[in-house]
Amino acid sequence: MTKEEVFNKIADLVAEQFGIDRTTIKGDLNFQNDLDADSIDFVEFVLSLESAFGTDISDEDAENIKTIDEAVDYVMSNADNK
């Protein structure tokens, strides 16, 4: 997958899970500050990422994912996204 395809897939997940308009999602969107995601919301998002991209995300790695761009970069570096 290209970086753009990964971004679009993650943006779709975020829009669905957090109930926001897909067209408003940008790379610098911050899960905690912009979406008011609590720890349970974020864990559910990480589980969705793992399922969507066939990867396991450690708790330590998940703690470093704060924005959409960071989620995209993580997936690009760690998932089997061919």
C-alpha cells in the first residue's frame, strides 16, 4: 500500500470510530487533544489498526502514536501492507 492508501484507510477508521466527518481528518489530528480520546477509545482504535493492517502494536509503540501521521508512519514501517 502507498502512504496515501494507508492514510485513507486510517482516516476511515477514525471517522467511523470517533463519529467525525471524514473530510475533516488531517495528518496532524491529535487523538487526545483534537478528538478527546480517552484511554479506552485509543485502545479500541489501536485494536482496529491491528485488525485492519494485520499487525501487532505493542503498548510501548502505541504510547508513541499521538497523531494520524504517526499512525500512518507506524503502519508503513511495521505492517505487512503490500
